Amino acid sequence: MGFGDLKTPAGLKVLNEFLADKSYLEGFVPSQADVAVFDAISSPPSADLCHALRWFNHIKSYQKDKASLPGVKKPLGQYGPAGVADTTASSAPAAKDDDDDDDDDDDIDLFGSDDESAEAARIKEERLAEYAARKAKKPTLIAKSSILLDVKPWDDETDMAKLEECVRSIQMDGLLWGQSKLVPVGYGIRKLQIGCVVEDDKVGTDILEEQITAFEDYVQSMDVAAFNKI
């Protein structure tokens, strides 16, 4: 598993394809898996890698609280699609250690070192698994947002009661509609201003816009008037 070299465009392309149908690296909330991969990226993905860029900007917003995100950081080679190896460049101190060891190659028992490394890795994995199991028993923080939407009709003859009925007919897991009001915009036209609370990993503004503007007989456009994390 892995993404290749995340410091190169090729590695970021693999990440982009992996996130095409996912909000996060693992599960339905941001976790230490996202932090581990985010920290390995040296610069934001380019605009054409829309899924990776969307994920990068979202995880960036958690940087002040990244230590409190659930899960345990694992090596980069334990994330990503199967069949792709992790080749992200290692840190400079590690390279220096390799150079220092070159002079002592004749004194190293390579087979013994492999055995000891395998045993140390096994113990580490067992401890990480135990820690992850304990963390999994704790309730998961559900990220929510409060959104205020402006829904504009075609003209002053649009049935605004029917328009609001159409909007509220949109039901999905993680969406709760709130209060609404009609706001004048000029020439006798009024827009519907309606609030809602969403679970971030289940409902996004793009989904809301797609479904609301689908009522094309009543809705001309939809804009996000306010967006706040809860």
C-alpha cells in the first residue's frame, strides 16, 4: 500500500484518485491517518487534482487541533491503494545515519539486524493495535456545520411557498433544516433564506446546491450566505 512519492505530482495524482469517492483516508471523520499523509505533502495539490486539493484544504483547517484527532499515526506504507508502494523521501537525519554506517558494514550482522527489526516492529504493531482498540471505545466527535442558504427564484411570480416546500423536501442522513424567511431583493422579487445544520462527513454544500437547483421550475440559483463550524 502507499501513494508512491507524495512530494511529486505522480504521488499526488495517486492520492487524488484514491480520494475520488472518499472524504478522508480512513472512515468518515478526520483522523491521524489524514494527519500522517498531510504532513508528508510538501505543497498543496494543483487545481486539476480537485479531490486531493479539497481534502488538503479541509485537513489544513484542523492543524491547530490535529493532535486531538482520533486514531494512531501509522507508516505511510499502510495507507492508500493496494499495489502501490510508498516511496516518499525520508528525512535528512535518517540519510545521515546511513552514511555513518557505511564504514562499519563489515561488522554488521545483517541477518541478526533483520530479526531484531522484525521483532521490534511486531511489538510496536501490537502496542499500536491495543492503543487503537482503547481509543475506538471512546465516542467519536461528529463534526457539524451551520449553513445559511440564499435560494433565488426566477421572478416575482414564482410561488415562494412551493419553492420552500421543495427545498424542505430534500432529506438525507446528516441534514437538519432550520428557520427560514423571505428577503426582498428588488423589483418585487424575494429570495428564500433558510438555515440548516449538517454533519460535515455526510453533507456538503455541493450536494445541497445540486439538489436544490434541480427544482428548476422554481429555483434560479443558490448561494451560501454563511458557513460556520459548530
